Amino acid sequence: MLKISNSIEPIILASFVMPILLAGILIWFFISYQKKKFQNENDKKDALLREQALLIEKHQAIEAERTRIAAEMHDDLGSGLTTIRYLSEKAIVNAKSPGEIAQITRIAEHSNRLVRNMSEIIWAMNARFDNAESLVSYLRRFASELLEEHHIRLQFQITGNTLDDIPVSAEKRRNIFLVVKEALHNSIKYSGSSAIEMNINMGNNLQMTILEKEGKGFNPDQANGNGNGIYNMRKRMESIDGTIDFVQLPSGMEISLSIPITQSHVEV
């Protein structure tokens, strides 16, 4: 009987030791797996942070380059065009024949047009103006100067959220400006309005209404048939996920724009 008990003891010992050993191995594998999983997750987070840092660095580099180009255009080309305009205006005074006056006047008009276009390009290029406040201020000044030249009254109103710290990319700013510019030129050319009201409401979307008063308005389909203006306005709005609607009124025209504006998204 003693011999039998001695042979059973290793079996009993193994029956206790083996499960403990297997459990230990399983625990070791589980802990190793969790550590490796945690390390992989940290590596992915680090890679994502590095990628985001590179995107931010790239965005800042692009902004700096845009601002540099805008400054050089202003200093070199802008000052040169302004000088040509000044010399042309001075030459008109000293011109002796109607032919000379006509030619110099054309030079002055082209210079003035180029100076205005250059100003628009510099504004669109400069990254310092990538915000809603700059956009609305520029639209207001442009509309005021343009309509004043054609003796049209302007009423400009802003409602909704504050314009501070709302980013608007250069692409959106330029497309919005060009659409508004085309809309105002169409109003001057076709509607015969003596007053225009511009309303801007800033929320999740930038809502803008251009209301022509005391005029006859115009048919956007007919205006589109005479050129690419209306077509280009619609395409520009589509390119920035916006919409534009035309409503002909008994005494004018209502043009409505809607553009999504997000405060947290950084556009590169």
C-alpha cells in the first residue's frame, strides 16, 4: 500500500501544478498582449499627433507664403500701377490734342482698373484676412464704393453671431466676393434699381440677401443667356458647398446666398 501511495503523489502534485502553470502562462500571454496593444495604440496616437503637427506646420507655411506674396505684390506691382495712374492723370493735364487726351485717358482707366483688381487679389491672397470680419468689411466697402459711383443708395445690415474668430478660407472669401461682385454688376446693368439693401446673418451658415429696390429686376435665365455671369455665380457657390437663389420681385430682385461656415475646422 505504501508503494501505491508513493506513485499517486506525483500524479496528485502534477494535477495541482499543471493548472497553476498553465494559468500563469495564460496570464503572462494576456499581460504581454495588453502591453503590446497599449504600445501599438500609443504608437498610433504618436503618429497621428506627428501627422497633425505636420499639417499645422504646412498650413502655417502656406499662410506665411501667401502673406509674403501679397506683401510683395502690394509693394512692387501695386506701387508701380499707382505710379502709372498718377503719371497718366498728370499727362492728361499737359496733353495738347484731343487724340492725346483720349489715349492717355485710356491708359489712366486701365491703370485704375488694374489697381482695383490688384487690391482684390492682394486681399484674397493675404492669410491675415481669412476670417468673417474681414470678409464682411471688404464686401461692405466694395459695395459702398461701387454703388456710390452709380448713384445707388446702399443699406447694409449685419445680424446673428459676432464675427470675431470665425475662420473663412481664402477660397471661400474669393468666391463669395466674386459672386457678390457679379450680383451687384448685374443689378446695376439690368435692374435699374435706385437702392440696394444687403443683409448678412452669421450663424452656422453665412446667409446673405441682396435686395434690389425701386427697380424692375431681371430674369436670371435671360441674363445667363447673354453671358456666363449667372452660370459662373452658381458654379462658384457649388465649389464652396453654398447655394444661390434668384427671385424676381414686382419692383426689383432678391438674391439669396447661403454658405456653410464652421468655427473649428481649419482649411488648408
